[in-house]
Amino acid sequence: MSDDSSVMPLKDMIKKYFNEDLPISGGIGNSMSDAVIIELEKTSEGIQLEYIVAQYILALAEIEADFIKQELHRIAEKRYDKLIYKIKSEKGRGTELGLYFDITKFFGKF
């Protein structure tokens, strides 16, 4: 896989490499300002999609990691989830990686 991350949106990379057209927009999830936006309106579906997208991000970066925890952050009227992983692969072993998702559209909507 070539390094498309600087020119291709995450949604397009997932479609290209995994043949999945997911309801996401925004960034690549490496910070709140570059969070992956989940474009769903039901909480249960949104949470499930967060974890699917996180696995695709890890696969695209060729990182093996174990999920540690999830944190909820509120900035003004926005809600963000931070999924935290501990890296297992050679590159970065033992360090933590946080992936950010804007969950405002589905937060609290059952």
C-alpha cells in the first residue's frame, strides 16, 4: 500500500483498500481537530462503526494493537470519543495510541 494518507480522505482509503463505503467524514482520527466524524444518528450503530473504523485505521497503518479503554470528551456542544490502544507491533511497542471520533450526531440518541 502506498502512503495515500496525505492526499486521500480516510473514507476513500477504506473504500479503496477494503471495499467498504462507510458513513464517515472528517479526518484520520489522530486528534480532536482531525477526528473521524461518524455520520449515523443511532447510538448503537455509531459505537459499532467507531470500532470498525478504528480497526481499518490500525490496518492501514500496519499497527497491531490491543484496545485499552474509551474516553468521552465534551468540547462546547461537540462530543468526542477517544479509543485508546496499546501498540503490540515492533514499531512503537508498548506505547499508547488514541483515535478520536466526533460522535455528536449520534450521542444520546437511542
